[in-house]
Amino acid sequence: MLLTINVKEKEALVINYVESQKLTFPVLLDIEGKISEKYAVANFPTTFLVAADGTIDKIKEDTFKNEKEIDQFVRSNIKVE
């Protein structure tokens, strides 16, 4: 599941963007910046790959250039048994 957290922007602005881009994944609001502060996010965007047990497996502090890069980011943590 993919979800995003928007930091320190007004709800109406975020809703407008989500609708204009026809995003189909959840976009949560961190209006006061508490979540980004808790996870020490210094750069935007920052992507966290979270395991099924809730632990953070991997962090990327930059934009993805294309779908292949996203796929590699996710697949690099898949453990084959």
C-alpha cells in the first residue's frame, strides 16, 4: 500500500492538488509538521519503505526519476526464501 504525508500545507491546497492530479492513494496531512519532526525528515520528498511488521526497512531522500527506480527501491528489500 502506498500512502503519502503532506507536510505543513493547507488542507484545501492539498485537496485541490490530489483532485487535479487524480491521485488514487491516501494523502494524509501533517499540518503542524509533527510527523516529519518525529521521523527527522530534513529533505522533501523523503520515502520510507515500511515492512509488514511496521519497521522502516529503507529511506530515500530524493525524488524518483521514473517507475523503474521506484521498482528497484522496493524490490531491493524483498527477501527470497
